[in-house]
Amino acid sequence: MECREWVRKNIRKHENSSEVFYYRGLECFYGWNVTRDEVAAAQYYAQGAEAGCVKCQYALAVLEKENEEKKKKLFLASFQGLYEQARAGDSESQRMISCYFLTDSRGVSRNLEEAFKWLLKSAEQKNAVALFNLAGCYFEGTCVEKDIQKGMELLQESAEAGYKKAKDMITCMGN
């Protein structure tokens, strides 16, 4: 499923919950189905965070560039809720949780085994960003033995799912 379709499906699915703000924010941030607008994305994320959406808190933390303390607080505030959603099988939360464990900059100790476990669960559900991140793990040998061929397969899968960064990377590589 293309990213544009995926975000639309999730907007419909979550239209009566605070998570709709997260998917509308993604739509604006990446320019899927609408004109790309980071300010509008941040506004959606802020509305969702105010309504209790942990994915929106996470997204605001990612966007925060000026205040490291605020960024860390947002990451910590969203972790437990995301972890619960990840355990329940939500692929986007699984991808987000993997990012916590890939680095120790989000208030959680770095744990590559946990990072890979959650990233793999998300990628198995064909989450385009997770497929892209997993490709990076194989290219760099992070969490797994370096395997360029496997990385290329995952990168291609991410591109086919409509993730622009994956498409751009393939273009840059000359494939």
C-alpha cells in the first residue's frame, strides 16, 4: 500500500480519536495528498498532543529543534503509551519504539536487540518507514550482520510502498 493510501486509510480509521491529528500531521509533513507544510503538521501534532495522542507527542519531540529539555520531556512522556500500543501490534508505534532503543538520546537506554525486535515487527507489517530504517540497519551492519543485498531488497520494498526517501536513495544509487 502506498504511503498516501496508508495515511488516508488511517485518517478514516481514527477520525473519531485524537490519533487523527497524527495522521493529518504526517500527511502535511510529507506532502502526501496535500501540499507539504511543516507548520501545519506541527499544528496538527500540537492539537493531538493536547488531546492525549502519544504519537503526536513523539512527532512534536522529533520536530523540536530549539529546546533540548522540552524535546526530552516529550519523548519521555510518549514512551509508555507508545510501548503499550507497540505491544498491542500497532506498526507505527513499533517503529517509533525502535527509534528509542537505537539511540540513547530519547531518555531510554540504547538497546540494539530491542531496537531490532521492534523495527522488524513494524517492517513485517509493511510499514514503509520501518522498511527504510531496517534497510539502513542492513547497509550499516547495525543490529545485524551487514548485508547490502538484503538492504537493497528492503529499500526497494520501502520505495514500492511509496516512501519518498527510499525512492530518492535508489535514484541516487543509480538503480
